[in-house]
Amino acid sequence: MGRPRNPKRDEARKKYLESGGQISTKDLAAAAGVPENRIRKWKSQDKWNDELKSKPKKRGGQPGNQNAAGKTPAKNGNKNAVTHGAFAQVGIEDIPEDQAEAIKSMEPGETMLRMNEELQGLLVRKVYLTGLLNQYTAPDKQGEYYTDKIVHMIVPMSVEDKAQAEGMGVDIGQATDPEGGKESMKTAMKTVIKSSPFDRAMKVEAELNRLNGRIIKLLDSMRAQEMEARRIEGMGDLVSGKYGILAPRLTCPVVEPEAIDLALIPCSTGSRTGLRLGYGGGYYDRYLPRTRCPAVLLCRTHVMREDIPMEDHDVFMDYLITEKGITACKA
């Protein structure tokens, strides 16, 4: 298992965000008592800059500006302009609570964090659109029509219009001039555009089909970041794979992680405490927690070192095998 998360990591992130990104990694390293390259690594892995960009910015005019006094801006998630809903901005609060909790409970690996966050967003949208489609295809909704748009055509009021209204004592109302002028306006024609449940269902279904395509493509990308074990009967089952490393053929049967009795793990370097350094892909760190067997590190003594950098998601080895023998690792 990996070490507990270093609390200084979150403290450094908080200071960086509070400074608006102005504080240097050198100053953060000095405050946390860690090397500067460790701060840069935390900053990259935890996406500090992305979080900084997503922070709400303070809005408003120059000091003393009263143009917006007494006016309340539209809140995030405002649905006033939504018609059929296929293109609405959807949040986790817009789908059923049980499905929202299921999506939020997904736990990504460190290197797959961004893809997992994107997948969660796509799944939220899929649940929302599926709910809309069920609503528009329900039998009891087929006789209804939905208002998509209301269009007012306004024209200036003539002197005769005003005089006639005043003479009759009738308040005919006054429309707002869209150009911001002071001229009195009136509605000459009002058009209401409506759609049937079938029309809306077709638009939502088209968007849902596009969304499913994005989900499938993303799942394929995530699968490429995962490792799997396969059973081989001999050297003939191996072919040259990535980096020229021999790997089982795709026709070899897959072995579930729980069924493995012993895992022999390669490395570029390792330590007697069970730390290992590979090529930085994180494949073993994501795969080994799914197994129930001892993890044995294979390493030659002349490439071993004890100052291997450790991150929260790194997995410790249980045993170390060198040309000199077998050692139980003690973290």
C-alpha cells in the first residue's frame, strides 16, 4: 500500500491558490520543507493551474459604478432559456440523487484523473438526457405541446395610437425599446413557436447518440492505460510489444487479478525498503492494488538506490530478489 498523503501537499496547494498563482515554487518548497522539484511535481499532478482557472473571479465595474445596483445576475444552472433540454448545461444536481452518488463515488488512479473526471461529466449528461427522453416519449405526454420560443414584433407608437388610448381611457401597455431608446413602443405581432414531444425526443435522442460515441471513445482511451495479465503456455505465446518487450498474444486467456498467486515486478531501479522506479506510466501502481498476492521486486544490486522519490499512489513491494538472494522489504 502507498504511504498516507503528505499533508504538506494540500497546504502548498492552498497557499498557491490563495496567492492567485503568484507565489513561487521555491517559496512553497521552503515553507513545506521539501525539494522544489517535489512542489513542481505536486503542482503538475494535482492540476493546480486548472483549479486556479476554475476559481470564480470577482466581478463588477470600477469603484463607484452603480449600473448594476439592485440587479441580481442569473444564477449558475439557470434554465430560463431551456427548450427541449438537449443542449442545456447540466450539473450533478440535475440528475437523480442515487445515480449522482454512484458517479461521484468513482475512484480514479492518479494518472487517469483527468479522463475519469471527463467520464463522470459525460455520464452525468447521459443520465440527464435519458431522463428527458423518457419524459418526452411517455404515453401521457403525447398530446401536449411545448413552447420553444416566443417572438414579439414591436413598432413605435404613433401619436394617433397614444391619443386614441388616452381618449378611451385604456392602458394598452408599452413595450421596451430593444435599442435602449426613449421612444414608446407597442407589440404589433406575437409569434409562439411550439414543438411536439416527438420533435423534442428526436433532438434529445440525436444528442444522446453523439454522447454515447464520446463515452465509447473515452473508455477505449482509458483501457489503453490499464494493464492486464494473460496466461501463457510457452515462449511461443509471446510477441514483441511496446518498447520491444515480449508480451502475451491477445489470443491468450486473461487472468483476473484476484487469481494471481505471485507477482514478479520488473523495475529500472529499486530499494531495500520496497520502493521501485519504472518508466513513469503507473501501470503496476494501478494494477497491484487489485491483486491479493505478494509483490516481488526483481532488481540487480548495482542499479539499486535508496533515494527513490515516493508519491502517494506508489505501491510498496513485499519482497526483493537480487542475484544475492531474497529479502523481505520493510517500509
